[in-house]
Amino acid sequence: MKKHIFSILAVFFISLAATAQIDRSKQPKPGPAPTINLKTPKSFTLKNGLRVMVVENHKLPTVSATLLIDNPPVSYGNKKGVESFVGGMLGTGSTNISKEDFDKEVDYLGASISFGNSNANANSLSKYFPRVLELMADAAFNPVFTQEEFDKQMKQAVTGIKNSQKSVTSIARQVETALSYGNNHPFGEFTTEETLKNVKLQDVKNLYNTYFKPNNAYLVIIGDVKYKKIKKKVKSLFGDWKKGEIPAANIPVVKNLEHAAINFIDMPNAVQSEISVINTVKLNLNDKDYFSALLANYILGGGGTARLYKNLREDKGYTYGSYSGIGNSRYDTRFRATAAVRNTVTDSAVVEMMKEINTIRFQPVTADELKTAKASYTGSFVRALERPSTIANYALNIERLGLDKDFYKNYLKNLNAVTIEDIQNAAHKYFKGDQARIVITGKGVDVLKNLEKLKYKITYYDKNAKVTSKPKMDMPIPAGLTATQVVDNYFKAIGGRDKANAITSIISSSDATVQGMSINLTTKMAAPNKSSAVVSGMGQVFSKQVFNGEKGYAEVQGRRTELTGNQLEETKKNSKIFKDDMYKSGKLDRIANLDGKPAYVIISGKTEVFYDVKSGLKVKEVTTANAGGKEVKNPINYSDYKEVNGVKFPHKMAMKMGPMSMEFVVKEIKINEGVSDADFK
């Protein structure tokens, strides 16, 4: 029954998606590059070294203040995570005001004040801003680092780390960063439960006292203020902030691989593979080829018109989206191309990503691609000029990064001067396909066999970025165990075959939310193989499918189509209340690791059926179907089994159909009541 639910839902989603199609074939014609007239913020420097920038803007009665301490990157070693306590504990009151009174006053003023370990932010209405700035300064310079607050934040931090260990994406990001830079590099370190346990309250105080200094600090104030008044206020609040010597940075040298290779992190609970193709680069805003690198990256993976997206999503259908990005910094940064793909196409996705990276390195881009990239950046740049914060941010970059004073005034001129040859040179320099680190976080048992065929050297890592051994590819099936025994154990697990056979009819009502819309799925079944399924929502029936044991039809928005051929045969097989007996003739293929738990896998035709080894319950079905000439796998995960009249039924069914994911939660199941032959006409 569950399998043929896909057919009725598929039609519903096709009609839903049709309204979202956009014609991307036509590019708007760009106008002439506008003349850039950037205002310069008013600025001054306090005796302690704090540099202050003020951008007056009186359009709205609001003001924002940002304090940035621009220290070099710091390595925290076995106490990584200590920096988060500095940010977390600043702003919890001060020596002059309790945390409760601080929070109450901020709320009363309708303001917001927040802190990081090297920054602070405040926003409020202009009439309250003087007091809000006082509160921010008081909390920043007169902190109260109490053991009680430390213990509270430690508990929260440990809980967060434990939760993140279940996330494939979180593990992928932390390990790929550690592998890119090295785990002894400030950018490569990541917080673990072990490093958190090494942190004491005194470490937090020491870090604050060492690095929270005005020497390398900037204060940016934007909004409805008068320069002379705010200058006086800043001097009174920040003038006594004591400067101090900041320890010199000790940043290890970062190197790329000699040859492209795969780094694999096994996550048995992964339902898709996280792929990142990475190499480190040195790229500054004031480098001559900065604009060339920027545009080259846009053409490769900057959005929905870029090559990676068009290839992996639009052409191959491997992923929802594939993108790339290149950083710019005074320190080492990265080029990174990414995609999250189905397990079955992980190897193919790697091939296509590497193909696109190497193609742009060795073959010229087209004039249209370059034109589109320039138009996009021109539009983004011009729109940004409408925001007062842009003036401050640009001035801050010029000051911090040592840029030419006319860098942003000449931005569009330098952007438009980039040639096709410049693009290829930048791509060859910064996209190091021949030295790429291909980091894949996924389910080894599903993807490694095909990845090994790509002939890249594969090194295996654990969640802490430590080299480990290759994961076990499978578990041995117990001698003599058959598909028949697995199915029989399933019937025992749900309550016994006698109780299951006593069910002659069933009604199930389930709810789900799709794209913000609440829908209901009501199924009715009667022995031996009659079924109906109705999808409804918003007061109307979207679609239904009915089978009376011999023939049937599907109906969408009043248009009825008779079931014929393979569709009719599949519906007949799947209209049994308990269809699992037909899997007895299938092949007991393997024991798979499913979300960290072993499950027997029976292959029956184009369906894989997973039965939990311990409980015996059916936990997943994956049906392979043909859609548009491509094979598509449609999984259903079953969970939350509950007894109804002595028989266990799954009360949650998580389904995936192409880009659509949904979880149906069963609201009601009725056994042997409420079903008649009229339901199948």
C-alpha cells in the first residue's frame, strides 16, 4: 500500500511545482556602470588606540554601534572553546548592574546588546542610544565572570557539542576545516567535549584580560546621531579603556596536497553525502587578480546560473544545489566547491565537480558567462551603496586591510576591466584541481565501493579529524538465515501472524506539512487486496487512487485516468494490508547500518526492504522508479510503532520524492470497521 502512495502524491507535487518554474533563459540587459560617489565617515582616534568611525544618517530614528577587536587569530589548543565563554559571559550584567536589571533595562528600551569574544553590538532608537551605549560599555569593561554563570554556560556548551555529533553536516564542516588548515592552526581547531572540560573560569578571565584591548579595536556608529555629541560620549565611555600588549600570532604554515586525494569520514547515519572540494589560497582584496578570482568563482559556482549548479542539479539531478566560494583574507583562506548528494551518485558527483573545476582552469569561459558575472556583481555593489552600513564597512576595510583609498570608488572600473584571459589565469592559480582535497562525509557501506573505482588515494578520518582505518563494509549474515525467517520474525514483532490475519479492513488518517501547507492522507484497505488513498488539504481533494481488487484509477483535480499495465500490477501487489509475505521470495542481501543500527536488507524486484535486526520491525523501504528516463530512489522510513487492537503499526512515515520531503504522522487507525465496497468504486 505504501509504495503506490507515491504515485498519487507524485501527481500532486508535480502540479505544485509547476507554478514555481522560472524562465532563466533570458538575461536582463545591464545598464551603464554608475558613477560611485562614496561618502567618507567622520573619524577620530582615542589615546588608547581605539579608532572610531561615525556615519550620520537621519532617515530613521535608529542607531547601531559595532565594536570590533581586530586581533590576529589565536590558537587555543586543548582549551578550544574558551573563547565562546568570553562572548557568552559578557553582557550578563556588570560590577555596576545585575544581570536581571541589565536585561530588564535593555528590554524596556527596546534595544539589543550582544557580545562575542572580540566584538560587541548594540542597536536602539536614537533617543535611547546614549544610555544603550553606556550599558554596552559598562558590560564590556566591567564584566562579572561568576562561577554560577560559567557552570550554566558550560552545561549548555556540552549539550550543544553532544547534539552536533549526530549531525552529518556539522561533522563534515568541522573535519574538513581541520584537514584544510591542520588541527593545530587557529582556523583548523574545533571544540570538543574534551576541550571544553579543560576550560576553567580563570581561563576565561585570562583570555579577556589578555585580548580584550583597544590597541587593534574599531568602534563604528551608524545612524541618527550628531558627530560632535557622539564623539564626546564615546570619549567619556571608552577613553579609560586600558591598552595592553597583544601576544604575537603564531600561525602555522598551510600547505595543499601534492596530488588530489579523497579524505573520507564515515557517518553510518548519513542519508546523503556531503562533498567539499577544497584547496587553500592566499587572496587579498588588494591583489591584482582579486576581481578575476571573484568572477571566475561566480562562473564556476556562484549561483543558479553557474556551471556546478547547472551540471549537478539541472542536468544530472544529483543535488538541490552545488556551489563554490573563495575567501579573501590577510591570512590563509580557501577555495571550496560543495554539494550534498544522494548516496548512490556520490562517485558520479565527484567526477562532475572535478570536471567543472578543471574545465574552467584550462578552457576559456564564454563572453556571455563573463558578462553575466559582471552584471551580477555590479548589481550587488550598487544595491549595497543604498545602505548606510556600507560606507562604514568600506572605510573599515580600507583602514584594516591597508587598501588604496580609492579601492571602492574604482571597484566597478576594475571589475569591468577583467578579461576572459584573466579569468582563466585566476582559475588556474586559485582552483587547484590537481591538488584538491576531496572531503566526503557519508555512509561508507553505501558509497566507498564506487569511490574506490575513481583511483584517488583515500584516507579515512574519524569525527575528530584523526586518521583511522577503513570502515567495515558489511556485517556477515548469520549462517542459515533466510528472507523467509526475517519476514516471519517481522510478523512476530508486530504481534503475531494470527492477529495480523484477523484484520480484514483498516482505515488510516495521517497529516503532513509540505511547503507550509497542511495535507491529509487517508487510506482504506480491505482484504484481500482492495485499497484507496486520498490526499486532501485546504478544503479540497488534491488527488486519489482507488483499486477494487481487479481494476482501478487515479484522479487528480477531477481528471480520471485508468490504471493499466505495470502500474496496475504494482498496485495489485501493494494493496494488501500486510504485503511482506511477498518479500519471502526476495534475496536476503546484507546487513546494513541504518542510522547506527543494523538492519537486514531484502531485495525484492526494484524494492529494498529493511528490517531492524534487534526488534524485527520494518524500518525502511526504498523503491527504484523511472522518472524522465532517470532512475530515482523513493525511500520511506517507518518509526514510532504503536499497538492498535494488539498489532503494531508505524505511526510516522518519512517520505522523500525528488526535492520533496515530508513526514506523515498517523492520527487515527481503525481496524475492522468503517470500510465498505463503496470505498473502492
